[in-house]
Amino acid sequence: MDNSAVQSQGSISSASITNQAADPHGGLGNPTEFVNHGLILWNQTRQGWIGNKRSENRKEQLREPKLSWNATYESLLGSNKPFPQHIPLAEMVDFLVDTWEQDGLYD
């Protein structure tokens, strides 16, 4: 069970008790179950931000590398000119780690 479900259940159960005890009319009528609309909205908004990560990860794995296999540190980072195309962070990190390992700077 993921954290949002656990938090949701905790919020619902504690809020239900509060909702029942805080009846403004003081009656013992049929209490309504509390629905955390804020949590629902948050989860919907978050889903819009993160999308479907599994399908995106597959696309990244199938993508051709942006960096040439013979790229050098100096050719990429020797000037302050912007790259002609975006380079995925994971690809740049791999390149830098490989370069630093070859130079003995990364152990």
C-alpha cells in the first residue's frame, strides 16, 4: 500500500470522528462520512505532474544517445556555448562519471 493511501485512510478515520462530534445541531442524526476533497485534488494534480512514469522510463531507455560516443570533456564543456540540443541529465551524469573515472578523479 502506498503512502497516499495510508495517509488518506488516517485522514478519513480521524476526520470522521471529528465530524460526528462537531454536529452543530447537537443531534445524533445520521452522520455523514468525511470526504477529504483536498487530498483528492492533490492526488489528481500530482498525477498530472508526474504522469505515467513507467511508460516515460521505457521511452528514455529506447531513445538514441544525444552525446557522440567519441565526445570529450573538452569538446563538450570547454566553452560556455549552449548545447545545440538538450542532453538528458542521466546521460550527462554518465558521461561525467566516465570521464572523471578515466582521469582518476572519481573513485
